[in-house]
Amino acid sequence: MLKVIKNEHDYESALERIYNLMQMDLAEDSEESDELEVLALLVEHYEEKHYPIAAPSPIEAITFRLEQMGKEKSELAKILGTRARQSEILSGKRKLSLEMIRKLHSILHIPAESLIAAY
């Protein structure tokens, strides 16, 4: 029976049921596949409320994106102009300028809202 997840016990039960459903070879549009989809939405809602994930700082976003793309931090110097500027940005000694944010967004495809966050 599906119900709203109100506490950790409900949450754990929902996760267990999701796991069990995922082990089955579910037919599309079956009752079980619908149950899995609804449970996933309920778990997602509960996790957003009880286990929020903070947005990364601009520096964390840049570092993560470079790693994700398989690029070295030295690539950042090419984008920002100099190694000194790269070092200042990554150490937090210098804030990103609007021009830098635009370049990082354009070249690394980092969302601008991640780059303009306070840090």
C-alpha cells in the first residue's frame, strides 16, 4: 500500500520496496512499475526535505567540472588568462569577475547561477 513517507521507518521501508521491485523484470505500465515510479517520487520528496544537498561553491563547481571533463587545473589558466589568476581564484584570494563567469559558463558549461553564488 502506498502512503506518504513521514519518518525514517517509512523511508527505509520504501527504499527496501524499491530495491525489491528493481530486482524484478517489470513489464512497462504494470502495477509494479507504477508502484516503483510513485515510490521513487515519494522518496525523492522525502530526501529533498530531510537530506538537502547544498549547492557547491563556485570553486567546487569549477573543480568538479574540470575533473568531470578530464581536464587539469592548468586548463583554467588558459580560460582565465594566467596561472597566477588561476591560483588566486582556486585559493579563494580573488573573486570571479563577470567576464570570468561568462568564459567559464561558455567554455566549461557550468551554470551561471553556480558561478555567481557567494563564497
